[in-house]
Amino acid sequence: MPTISIINYKGGVGKTTLTANIAAELAQRGMKVLAIDLDAQASLTFSFVQPDYWSSKLQHDKTIKQWFDAFGEDSSAPIDLESLILKPTAVNARLPKNGGVLHFIASHLGLINVDLELATELNASNLAQAKRKYLKVHRRLIEGLARPAFADYDVILIDCPPNFNIVTKTAIIASDQILVPSKADYLSTLGTDYLVGSLRQLVREHNEYLDQENADLAIDPAILGVIFTMVQFYGEQPISAQRPFIAQTEKLGLYVFDSYFRDTKTKLANAAADNVPLILDGYASTEEVIDELRRLVDEVVTRAGL
């Protein structure tokens, strides 16, 4: 059961749309998929359910925020992470009858405050206590996903916030692999290099805090590569303004996916409003885009060993 985090420091790069479409296509291919929304913007959540449904049915006791909150000192009743798993109706209705399934865990607009609460838990009076608290806080998600209910999934995808806060770090530590979506522009290219450095620093820091008795808990998530999103084409190639940034990313020593995520804002927006990812759209007007998305998922499957 590989766990894959999808992350980029920069917002607006198509991270959530990429996550939703990969999850839907893997489910269509017969896999049991779990998508976890850790972004306080809750865009992945609203890709699968309507805001009104979230407000009336989920926001008070069925989001990842309540699970994080349940670890606080004032909490009297812990919450099992698996109790938050939901099966979105619209997307699963599009899947083959004998195919896979897509489940998700919803986010909450108040998740941004959870990070502040987690930070207060790190206060310590000495180094030994600091190490224990660090591991207790940062390993929260990996230990939650270690429960038997999650072993049944073929893959878990985590949509991370566009930052490197503590919630994001819990996702990285819980992950076997990292996928980096990026726009082919100046700021995104700079951000990718910085992100890779932060990832490696987190891994070193986590593993240094382990003692000999729990050295087997060391982490080493693999970076699957960079997927370029919102790509504009001229002919069959990205436009000339974008190609230098793709080449620059390749020079970082990272794998750059051969397949791109085309810039199709209108079609993607309509798909999100229907709570069905574009890759499950059966309309002729989207056939070319869907074919490209499926080739991209083929590459993800190969790279991730799914």
C-alpha cells in the first residue's frame, strides 16, 4: 500500500486537480484508492462533494481537523482515522460496476489553526523531551495510517497544503513517495528546488531524532518526479516560453514526467463543479485531454510501481 503525497510550495499549480484525476483513474482501473485532503482550502473535498453537503454533514465531526483536534490535551474521546472515510457518490457512480472504488477523507477550512496547536505541543524543557515530542507530533499521521483498515487500499494519495508547515510534514513522514506538480514558470521552478531541499532536511531531522531502539522507523520517501501542469501547446510541444523552465528542472537531477497536464481551465472547472474528475468525463469534446491524462497516469503507475 504505497502512500503518495502530492505537494508544491506554490499554490495554483493544479495540485488538487491532478490528485483528483489520478485518484479517479486508478479507481477506474480497478484499484481501491483513498484520497486524503490536508489542504485547509479543502479544494479536493469540494471536488467530490458539494459545499452545502460539507456544511450540513461533514464540517462538525467528519473531517481530518477533528482527528487532529482529538489529540489535544482537552480532548476526552480519541477519534479513529478510519471513521472519517467517505465514499463520494457522484464519482463512484461513474466507475465500472466490477471496478475499483474511490474513498476520501475531507478537509476543513479551520485546519490552518491545527498547525498552531501542533506547534504548541513541541514545547520542551530538555533535548530528550524535545525529541519525544517531535516524534509524537510529526509521526501522528503515519501511525494513524498504520491501522488495519488502511492496509486494504492499493494506494493512498495525500493532497498537501501549499506550504511546509507541521501538517504537511506529517504527510511527508507518512509517505513512501512524493509527487511534485509544477507550472513551467520562473517562480515554480525556484520553488521546486527549495522544496526538494526542505524534503531532504525533514528526512534527516526525523531520522536523527530516532534512537537505537526505534531505528527501524527511519523514513526515506522517494521523489517520483515533477509533473508539469497548465502546459500550453504549440503543435505537439509546450510553447517556447515554457520549455526553458522544463529544461531547468531536469538539470536539478529530478525525473521530469514525459506526459504533461494541459491547460484546460474551463473544462476542469466544470468537472469540479459536477464532483466528477475530468478523466471520467465521457464527452467527445474532452477526448484528447482525457487521453493525455491517461498517459500521464500510466507514467505515474510505472514510476510508483502500482
